[in-house]
Amino acid sequence: GGGGGGGGGTRLVHCFAEIKAEGAAPGAGFDERLTAASAAAVAESGVLPSQLSWISFSLGACVDIKRRLPQHSAFLVAYVGSAADAWAVARTAHRSKLDGIDLNADPAVVSAELAEWLHARGMRLAVWVWKAPAENDVQEVWEHMDRCGVDYFTSNLPLGLRRWDTERGSPGP
């Protein structure tokens, strides 16, 4: 998620909540009680779709939370080792009517073509980095992801990433 204080205008805060799965494969199991409780908490609290997206390594959990909260976005998370694997995840998410995918931030697997394919289908592309200190949480990777059209970048270095984002002239939150 992001956001911040300081002077100036209102900033959009958007959080990603992970539904934990029983493993890291798209077919990983999940506890339906978790998606039911999550949906109930969101409904009770009035958290808006513009404030919260769901992520999970479990395709079933993504599909279930999307069924329960259709206005909220759901992203299939995956660690992929090749561009072919990234495309397979994208096609699976599209067939499952999800809102996007969330891949490991690896320039060898994330491409502009993949982002364009997702965007053409109304989907988004997010990426994430390893636990700090992460060798893929550096300016060269940020720049590659930006050039590719990645929509969301989860970083361990929000101040460093924000500084880079500001220096390049981004109007984003």
C-alpha cells in the first residue's frame, strides 16, 4: 500500500491484502473460512474497492474472494522463472476473470508485451520484490518495470522508490 502525510493535497491510499494459501502454486488450497471472514470484514467496515485489492498465490482463493466481493480487484500472485510461465499465469488469470497478476519483479520475465496484453483485456500487472535487502529492489529494475508499463510495484524501499519516482516526474501517489 501507499499513501502519506505531509502538506499538499489528499493522497490516495491503496492496500493489497494477501489471502494466504497452502503453498505457492496456483492450485494451492485455501481455507474458505478466510475468504468468507475477509469479505464480511470488508462489507462491515465499508472499505471501498478503490482502497483495497486482494492478492493470493491460490487461484481458488482469488476466484472465491472475487465472487464474494465482485467490485474489489483480485490478483493472482506467482513466482515465475520464465517469460513463458508469466504468460501462462496471465492467461489463467484472464480465463478466471481476475483483475490482474502479481509477479516477481524480474526483467527476464516481465515485458512490455505482457503488460500490453493484460491492459488490452482490462487487467493490471503488479510486481513484487524479495525480502530486504532485495537484489531486485533497485533502480535498474524499477526503470525496467516502468518502461514495461507495470501498474503496481511492491518495494522494500518505499523512500528510495518514491525519491526515484519523484525525480522522474511521476504525478502518482
